[in-house]
Amino acid sequence: MATTTTTVTVHAERAEALREYRDEHELPSMDAALEQLLSDRGERSHS
């Protein structure tokens, strides 16, 4: 199966907020934190 790699660059303050989100939710990586955060925001926007 083919895979695609995407690199995301964020402002330092947003990166710090993402680290805090990762730690608060005990996620294993920044990738997992970003995925969860985007998923959470997507669910809220469709509510």
C-alpha cells in the first residue's frame, strides 16, 4: 500500500499549545495530538 508523508510547520506558540494538548491527553506523539485535535474540532463544527 502506498503512503504519503505530509510535513506541517506551526508557529512556536501553537507548537507549545499542541505539546500541552499532547501531554494533557497522554498521546504518544505530536502527530497523534494533531490528529486528535483536528478530529475533535471537526466533530464540534458538525454538531
